[in-house]
Amino acid sequence: MHAMEKRGYDVSAVATIKEAQQLAQSLTPEFAVVDLRMPDGSGLD
């Protein structure tokens, strides 16, 4: 994440799928890096 910030990207991080869904409603991300083992489900959900 720090490498992306150093290159000028806005970076957001969340810990749960619920947080990711809420963030995605307020942003239009160009890409996402997801964890397949999130505490409340799969990052593919």
C-alpha cells in the first residue's frame, strides 16, 4: 500500500467485507486488491 501511495495513488484499506462494501458505495475504485480470507467471508463475495 505504501508503494502505491508513494506513486501518487489514493489508497484505502478495510478489514471486513462489510467495510469494503460501504467504501465501494462512496468511491469508484480503479482497481482493488482483495484478501480471500477475510474474517466475514471471501474477498470474492
